[in-house]
Amino acid sequence: MLTDIQIAEAASPRPISEIGELLGLTAQELEPYGHYKAKVRPETIFAREPGAGQLVLVTGITPTAAGEGKTTVAVGLADGLQRVGAKSVLCIREPSLGPVFGIKGGAAGGGYSQVIPMADINLHFTGDLHAITSAHALLSAALDNHLQQGNRLNIDPRQITWRRAVDMNDRALRNVVIGLGGRIAGVPREDGFLITAASEVMAIFCLAAGIEDLEQRLSNIILGYTYGGDPVRAADLNVAGAMTLLLREALGPNLVQTLEGTPAFVHGGPFANIAHGCNSIMATRAGLAFGDVVVTEAGFGSELGAEKFFDIKCRVGGLTPRATVLVATIRALKLHGGSALDALGTPDANSVRAGLINLAAHVENIRGFGVEPIVAINVFGTDSEDEIEAVAKACDDLGVRYARSEGHARGGEGCEDLARTVLEVLSSGKSNYQPRYELDSTIKEKIEKIAQNVYGADGVDYTKKAEKDIAQLEAIGLDNTPICIAKTPNSLSDDPAKLGRPTGFRITVQDVRPSAGAGFIVARTGTVMTMPGLPKIPAAEGMRIEENGSVVGLF
């Protein structure tokens, strides 16, 4: 069986100019990065009349550690829609190098449902993540230089909330001490690193409506507080303009294609467990301007990426989703039904039935936003017909439409039934999107609404630090913003060991941090980390490039 990279390298992609032509873009409106990828400048998007495209979100049930193939389903669905006569556009996130070289993999899909050039996309691509990391680093350097040069703003080093960023899984950088080495080496203080996908600059990049909005949002970043308790913003250091300059070229969405030649915008890459987990608003708007059906994807399950998509991205971007595809796999349902990890490939319809409570919770979550779900049963070769039938019966009992998804093995052909089902739901007009909370609710009220109504928690507990953080944010006027909850993706609760549909639990908020530039605040729960670590045997150990230029080991 061919690996993902072998399938991708065997493809014969169309020149990117031809993909642009499918969208009505002229060669002059594309900025090529080689033969098979290009950027579309923001002004080109703004020059188009707002399209009548319908937005479809792809999310999932609570996943296994290997993921359940949401991106693969999203790619297959976009191709399937083209096959059944719809003008579809795919809008997904860029991969982070951390997972690529770690364990989870990239974000280009898999099998015969991939975006290409796969190796480029999973590695440096057009340099967007490097630009974001550099802009973040500039602000970090300016902050510590300000402390070194006399601290005119009277910044309290003990109340700095801004951390550094790098696009790699490196647990040793979670907590560091900087400024050692004497007077000329800086002011000693505690610091730490986030992975770039968790950076506020990444969130701003993905939520910005254009270059002016980008600079304004960067200016609003809160770095910490003065000795008197006043917030210190990036604008106070006068570097927001330079940060914008670093991000200017990156802000244009990246245009590539699927294996079947469907246009795809791949842009921005925040994680959904520690950030808001959605591709850029610029890319989504481009899709809606140029396509009839826009397929996008949010990370992890409905309580993470989808919740933030509905409550943050759609609210900020003025987007109206019309349907949601909920990806479910037999292996994940068996895990939630009590099967051991090493038995997930063994047929066990009873475990599937026991795990369907997790599927039901996610269906309810999506309907709670007023959006109609479609369950995509992402089929693997180890799945039995009895197991698949158990899922189909559960969907019938829940009154939810469903279809098999076989995009990994068969590409768009394997997603034609799913595509037709999605089009039927879109034409029904059943969806009536609405956020889960009002912005003028208190910070605690918003956190508790998410915890109780989306996670199923009995309530929320706050550490002393979280209580202090909330009081400080309310004092500076950041209470009327959306909430971005950082939480484990392995459970509906904040305890990764609680599988299925946990009951009788409470969420613990460890701390609450400002993301004033992004326009939300981040509440960290449980033991979730904003800097992942590498596994015992990183995927990087199996990667190399052969003499003929072929890539080995990249999935």
C-alpha cells in the first residue's frame, strides 16, 4: 500500500494558474510560489462582490490520539461536491512543524484525499508560520529591550503575561529564565515558550479582516502590567507597524489544489485545544467569494474547534454556517465504549454501541448552535458491517442524516454520497446559527455556559490565580469578549481519562489570560500545555530525502 507522501508525489497537479482560472482569478491576481502554489492578495478578495457561497464546517467526535481524519473527510467532501456538480472550495489550516515532526502528523489530509504539494504544505510552505514566529519574536525582543533600556513604562517583570514562541514541540522551553549573564545581557526574569500555533499573533493573523485591522489588533496585544496595575500593550513599544510589515505578505491566503484539482485555500494554523483552532477569516471569505459551497474544518471535537468556530470566528467574521459534518470513526467509538487501545482494530459491535453516547453528545452540541449536523462515518479497512450498521441505527434514532466517507481509499468518489447528503441539508434551510452565549455576560457566566451546555459539566471551579486573573481582566474592560477555553481534546471533560460522555464532573480553570489583540480571553483548564513535547520516538527519526529527491517518512 502506498504511503501518503508516495501518493502525493505520484500526482500530476495542474499549474496553479489553471486552479486560479477555476475561481475566476487572472494570472495577474495570483502571486505564484513556484508552479503549484500561490497567494491571493487581500485587495483581490475585497474587490470581489460578496459571494452567495454556503459555509459547511467539518468537526468530529472526541478523537483517539491518532485523530479521526477530519481533514481527510473535508478534502474528500470538497472533491465529492465537485463530482456531483457543485462548485466547491476547500478552506483548511496550515500544519505546524511541531506535530509534523512529533507524532500526530500534518494537516494535508491523507490517502487519496489530500491537498498538494503535500511535502511543501507540511514543511515551510509559503513561510507564513515563520513570519508569524518572527513577528512574535520581534515583540518579545522589544519588550525585554525596553526593560534593559530603563523601563520607561514602569513594567513589572513579575506581571509580564507575554511569552516567546517557536514552531516546534520543545518541552524544555515551557519554563525558562532569561537575561542571565550580567548587566549587558538583559534583565533576569522568568519566561517561557508557546508553540507558534498557540501564539496570539497566530490568532490575530487568522481573525484579521485586512492589513489595517491586523495592525490595530497587534497594537492591542497586552504584554503585562505596570507596577500600578495598568495594562502594557504592544502599541506602547511602537513595534506594531514593524510586526505588520513582517506579516504583510503572509496575510494573503495560499491557493493550492486537492489531488483531484479542487481549489483549496490553506491558511493559518491555530490549535483548537490551546487556541481557537480555525483557518483564517481571509481564506474563508475568499472561499465564499469564489465558490458555491465552502468546506472548512475546525480542530478536534465539537466542544473545542467547533465551539470556537461558532462562538469566536463566526461572530468576529460575520459568518453564517449552513451545515456541519461530524466525523465519527468506529475505532473512536470503540475506545469510548471501553475497548482497549490495542483492540481498536478488532471487530466489536457491542463496544461501538456503548461508545455511541459520545456521538450523541456531539450531535446535541452542534444542534445547540442551531446548525444541522450530518454524521460522516469515516470508514477504515478494519471496520465490520455490523459496527457500521450500529452507527447508522444510532443516527436514525437521533434523527440525524449520515453517510459513509471513504475518501482516504477512494478520493472524491468515496465521498459522493456524503456530498449529496450535505447538499440536501443545505437546500432544506433547517440551520439557524446562533452563538451559545451573549458577549455582555460576565467572564464566569460565559465559561460556565460552555462548561455546562457544551461539555456537560456540573459546574466550574476556579483557582485563586484564576479568580485574580478574572478580576484584573474585568477591571481593564476585557469582560465583554468571547472566551477561548484551553482544554484536553481527549475527553468532553478536562480530565483526559474520562471517556464516553462523562457525568458528575466539574471543570477547573487554572488561569485566565488576555488575548486583547485577538479579541478574546483564554481560560486554561486541567493540565493542558501550550507547548507540547515530542514523543519517545519522534516521527522526525524516520524522515529523510533520497538521492532522486523523493521524500521518505513524511506520513
